[in-house]
Amino acid sequence: MNLEEKYDLVTRNTQEIIMHDELKKLLDSKKKPSVYIGTAITGRPHIGYFVWARKVADFLKAGFKVKILLADVHGALDNCPWDLLEKRYDYYSIVIKGMLKSAGADLTELEIVKGSSFQLKNDYILDMLKLSTKTSMHDALKAASDVVKLGDNPKLSGLIYPLMQALDEEYLGVDVQYGGVDQRKIMVFARENLPLMGYKPRVEVMTPLIPGLSASGKMSSSDPNSKIDLLEKTADIKAKLNKAFCPEKSAENNGVLAFLKNVVMVAKEDNKEKFVIERPEKF
């Protein structure tokens, strides 16, 4: 695979990349570049995860070493009960690998990393404290605002969250961080603040978020019909899709069309298959 083919594969279906020229230089200069995506082990994984599963498959196919950070400490900072972390980690470890396999990923160059395996060590904690002396409350709150459940009375833990995510780029030893576009403020924070610590900024790759199945466009745990869990039963999936917000001639906040575009059609393209809908004659 040549440089342009790798670049096209990594950048397809992305919403933003910081910076394109740095990504091209990385692909040209490094035989085995590395990327990480972090997921805080908070709620139950849903089909929206398949967007980044497909992109992880793209990175692997393009010759990257991929690290998936199962962020147990981040999960606790974002209100996951501490006594559930170990069980959540075990669950995510199993489900994420299965999801990636079903998305067609070759897991040979994949590594799953537990956040607490390095985030509780002395050098990491010291760096986090150093970074806290360089970060204003305003900047930490702004960076966390689209990711952490802050509420009306934000906890201090939510402000620590983006500092750790920035340092993860350095301590995981990667060239690229990948995530949904909701991570943008934290990624920009990392690029601006890691150099203050003597560390290099990384390339940041973002893909769009899939809207929920309800008219609000949000996936919410309080509305079970707004999302489909990875372990959903077939009958329940059909029932939710039949209820889904999918107005004619409108793609805005349309979770069904977004999933088709970013997951199903990508799989069809890779497998050289067509997506065919059989319509009754009356329609």
C-alpha cells in the first residue's frame, strides 16, 4: 500500500484532522506509526461504537499499531462507581474485541491497555500535577465540557479528566490520537499544552458522532429507544428501528441514515457488495 492509499484509508469518513500535513509526513517517514483511541468504561457499549471500530480497522489496514485504552480511571472520574470498575473493564475487554472482529479488523497489531496500569504510577501522577500548575480552571472546564458529565455543580474530577487524556498520548507512546468529534476540545488542549511539558503534539483524527434513533438526535440511557446496545436481541432491534426517527428526504439528526453511511456502506464498499432494498410495487 503506497502513501496515498494509506492516507485515503485513514482519512475516509473523518470529520476533522489536526493536522493533515503532519499526518502525511508521519505516514511517509514512519514504517509502523501508532495510534490510540480511549473509551471510558462508563455505560453499556452501543452500535455507535461501530463508527470507531471501522476506523480502527482502517488504521490497522494502513499499517498502524493500534492501542485501545480502556480508561477505568477516566470512567471513575466521570461518575462510574469505583467498585464497578473491574467488572466493567472485563466486560469491555470481551465486547470490544468481538465488535472489532465483526467489523473486519485484523487484531494482530492491536493492543488493549488498562488505564490504571500506567496512570497510577509516580511519574504519571507527577506529570499530571505539573500540568495542573499550567492549566487554568477555565481551560480545564472548557476542554472537558463536551465529554464529561459535569452537571450544574461540576466535581473536581471532571477537570482532571482532560489533563489525563492529554498525558495519555505521551505515556502510551503514540503518534496519533483518534476519537469522535466530541473529543475535539480535549485534543486541542493536548496539542497546546503537551509542548509546555516538553512533549511533542500529536496528530488528532476525529470522526462524526452517530445521532440517536429518537427525534432529539441524542443517545440517552434514559430513553432506551434512542440507541441499540451491542447485545440487543434481534426482535428488539427490529422494534427500535421501526420506531426510529427517519423522516422522508431529511438526513438531519437521522440516526438510521448516519449509521448506514458511516458503518454499513463502508462495510459494503470494502466487501465489494451492494446495498439493495426490495420495495413493494405500490411504493
